[in-house]
Amino acid sequence: MPSLTLEATGIPEEVEAGDPTNRRVELMLGALASAVLLFIAGMIIFTLIKAWPSFANNGLAWFGAGGNVDQQLSDIFNSPADPADYVYELRAWPLIWSTILISGLSVVFATFIAVFSSIFIVHFAPTALQKLIEPVVKYLAAVPSVVYGLIGILVIVPWINNNLITEQMRASVAYVIQLDGSSVMAATMILTVMILPIMIALIVDSLRAVPLNWREGALALGVNKWRAVRTVSVRAIRPAIVAAAVLATARALGEAIMLAMVAGSIGFAPNPFDGILFLFEPSRPLAPSILDGEEGLSVVPFGETMYAFGFILIVSCVFFSFSGWAIRQSLSRYGIGAR
Amino acid sequence: MISGAGKKRTRRVRKPRKKGAKGVWSIGDRIGLGIAWITGIFLCVVAFSVTIYLAVKGISYINLDVLTSRPEAGVEQSETGGFLDPMIGTVLLTVLGTAIAAPIGVGIAIWLTEYGRPASLARFVEAGVEMLVGAPSIALAIFGLLIFQTSFMAPFSFTAEGGAVFGRSFFAAGAIMSLIALPFVVGGTREALNSIPKHVREASFALGKDQASTIRRVLLPASRAGIATGTTLGMAQIIGETAVVVVLLGASLQLAPEGAIPVLDIFKGTGSTLTSYVYINSPAGEGKAPEKAYAAAFVLLLIVIALNVMVNQITKRGQHKWG
């Protein structure tokens, strides 16, 4: 890709230095661009300052498990008005675990589906179908999350409740939680569909950028088309697949509305070692926890706890976005990057 | 007989060598190809079932009354009114957010492609814009609340008698929404600017124009289509965003103007949009009117489809051909 930065365009000296207006324009636009960085830095710092009492009062135990997280949150919400008596005790592990579990599962499924469907779109789909799928992917990306959530809560959750959860399952966990269909499974299913388009867009772009003669080399050696694609193209774009998965993770972590509607509003950590049952258990990740607690933000200690959740989310999302960006940068160095 | 059999055999040998079927296909390859087909068709099935389901549900509950009446408080679904106010809210918020995001986004894109020095700063800005895409909207929303609840920002929202600033208004929500649309505007503009060949810039310099006027007179007009695409994509993001609305626009379903100045009072007040209307009326919210939630979701989907078609049209028609 030809780079069009200043060095490459080779703007003559007299143009560059010519006019003070030009210099002013550059400085103004540069300041505007730097404001984005300042904003992100400010967001992280101020959220941390606001959240600090919650972290400071709990220490590292904040991230640990212990007690009922919903009970702790309601104690914080009901803490006395005197600042000296504020309650901060919180063990947020169930919420963190739920975030990891739901985003992790969806990213795993979505990566699998995205790789295969991208191969299909680029190399195997008949032209007519290809022309249909590409707008379909764009459309899936554009559907608002609240619409996915509405379908989830009115269609998928009742379906899971009626068809997949047996009375036996209900009885086996009745003393801990109620199973009503709002579950890790419903959340994972919908979240997978929601993050798929981002991944497909990236993977399709980089599959297209793999030079044809690389594959032709393989074909000339007598392997079939599937082998050629799998062993040459997919291998060449492995960093793009990783980047797509990482960026999709950032998206999945930040999803609040759909999960608040579908995952069940109980701070509970489903245990995968319980067998398949954990899929049907409700749980509530960090982002929907903030949304649920939105009305209590003005209660000082409760608000500070919510900002602590927000801080964890921002930091992890910034980390994932940055790594995804960095991986993609390394790709474009080899000329098959997806810009 | 013998020659006939020979013909058959050659035919059998040639058959698999038809287009796309070169080489030997092992079981694993066939399974892989099968999965690829299934996943591809799965995408179409999901998209069509979502659309058709919402269309059937939506059309059966939508009527002129729902579209033109304001939301009311009520126990029964028949008493809760329609979603006129949320529709107005969606329009207001989209206009406000886009109006802030478009100029800033275009400015950043120009700086990144045309100036971009020092190079390290440009790379950081690029990464920063990328991070805005990944930033969780709920975190942006509560950070927005943090900003707009300071007394410095009091003119932008409702202030209680004790001096506490409410921090929730169309202004607050619009400002944060602009950040959600920003990366899309930057992306669209950058793509357009990058596709302008460098000899166009050189021609302009040769005519004695400096860089600033080259940007204004040559590059910006040429990248109109890209800017429009980016802005439309950003608008779609704003229209679909819920978390920011729920946190920053207040929970009132009706528009609640604040203050005495005619137009500004609406922006200073609270309200709702179609997305928050769907959320509040679904079983996850107060759950009073799932039928109206379906109708509103259908309207939302129609807007999204319309915007998607618009983007396609712009990219198809607006592509500038450089010789």
C-alpha cells in the first residue's frame, strides 16, 4: 500500500514553510487529534480516582470470592449516610468470572464460525450466495444490541426454559438458585452472533489480501482447493485471526444491554465442573451490573463500587483493543494486512 | 464394446477434474468444506429469521396510534400510549451526536493522513481512535455522568435546589454519543483521503496552493463520499446505542424540557429514544408492554436497514475516479 504521509508525498519546502495559516491549521488539527488521547487518559484516571475507595477498602480481596455478591452490593447501597460508616466490602469474583466465562465462550465459538464462514465467503460460495452473504454480515453488525436482547428475552430464554431445562435440573439446584431460562447459554448464543460480524469483516479482508499465486503454488503441486486455502491462506493470516478474536473480546466485554436482558440478574458464578448444568445457570457479568446499579450511582459508596467495575472494564477493553491494533500493524508490514 | 468401455473410463477420470474439484478430497477436507457451507448458510438464516420474526411481530402491533401518541404511565398495555417522544428523542440525539462527531472526526482524519507528525504521536492517535471503538459504552456513559455532574457543566442539565447537578440531558448523552460515532467518521474519511493519488496533491501544489487550501479546495470535496459513509455509519451506531441513553438521558419516557429558552430547553431536558423505549418496555425493564417493544424494535430495525442501504448507495455512486 503506498503510504501517503508527508515524507512520501514529498511536499516542497516552500509549500510546507510558506504560510503561517498552514502551520496554524496543522497545529489546530494536531491538537484536536491529541485531544482524543487526552480524553482516553482522562477517562482512565478519573474513573480510577472515583473508584479508588472501593479498591482501597478491599485490597486484593476485591477480586476474590467470598460471600454473596448481591448481598454485599445491597449492603453497600444501604450503607449509613455518615461517610465514616460507609460499607465497602465486596468480593467481585462471581461478576468477574461470569464476564470471563460468557465472553470467553462466545469468542471461542465465534472464532470457529468466523474462520469457516470467511473461507466460505471468499473461496467457496457461489457468486450469487456471496453477493447475499456480504450485506447480511454488514446487516448483522448493524442490528442494535437491544433488538438482539429483545429477541433473546422473549424468544430464546423461554425456549431454553421450556425445552432444555428438565425438572430434575431445576430440583438439583433449587436450594441455590432458580433456573428460569436466563442463562449463560442464552447469553453466549446471542453474544456469539453479535461479535461474529466484526471478526468476519477482518478475516475476510485479510483472506482477500493473500496473493493468488501463493495458493496457485499449492494447487500446482496437486492438492485440492480446500487444502490450498487451509494450508496457505489460513496459515498466512493467522495473526489476523488472533487480532479479530482479540478485538471481538473487547466488544464482548463491553456489551451491557443485551446481557442485562438475557443473562439473568443474579451475581452467581456458574461452575463448569458441575457438568452441562452450568450452561443453564443465570449469572451477571460486570457491564450489566453497572447498568443494573445505574439508579444507585448517587449513593456515594455504591457509585464508587460501580465506577470500580467501570474501571476494570475500561482497562481490559483498552488493553484488548490496543493489542488487536498492534497485531494488525504487524500484519500490514507483510503486505497482507486488513486495514 | 471394448472401445466404448475405454471411453467411459476416460470420462470417469476426467469428471473430478472439473472446475474447483482438483486433487484428491479426503474425508477431512470434505467435512471442512461442509462446515464452511453450514456456517455460511447459518449467517443468512440468523439474519433472515431475526428480520422476519421482528417484521411479523412488529407489523401486527404497529399502527398509526402508536406512532403518533406520546408515552403515558399506565398499568395496561392499552393505556401506555405510543412512542412519538422516543422517536423524536432518537432524531434529536442522532443530530446532536453527529453534529459534534462529524467536524472533529474529519479534522482528526485530515491530520492523520495529511500531516501526521511527529509520526509517533500519529500512531498513538490512531491507536486511541481504535480504542474508542473498543471502549465499553457503559463505561463511557458513567464517565460522562462524572463529567456532567460537575458544577462546571451545570448549564447543560437540570440543577436541583441544593445545587446538585443531575448530569443527565440530551447535551450530555449527545456529547458521549459523538465519541461512539467518532471512530467511524475518522475511518471513512481516512479511507477516502488515502485513495486520492498523490499526483492530485502535487498538481495543486504546482498551482501555488499551500497545503491548507489544498485540503480545503481539493481533498475535502473529493472525499465527500467517504465522509458521508463514515458519518452514516456513525449515525447508525448512535441510533442503536442503548446503555448511554439509559444512563445519560434519564429514565423519563416523555421529553421533559428544562428551563425557559424554547429550543435549548429540550436539549437541556431528559427524554428517551427508541432503544431505551424497547429496553424499558421489555420484560427486563418494567416489562409493561412487550407488544410495543416489538413495534418500536421493528421501527428501529427499519431505520438501520435504511441507513445500510444509504451507505451502499453512497459508496456505489460517490466513488471518485482518478485518472
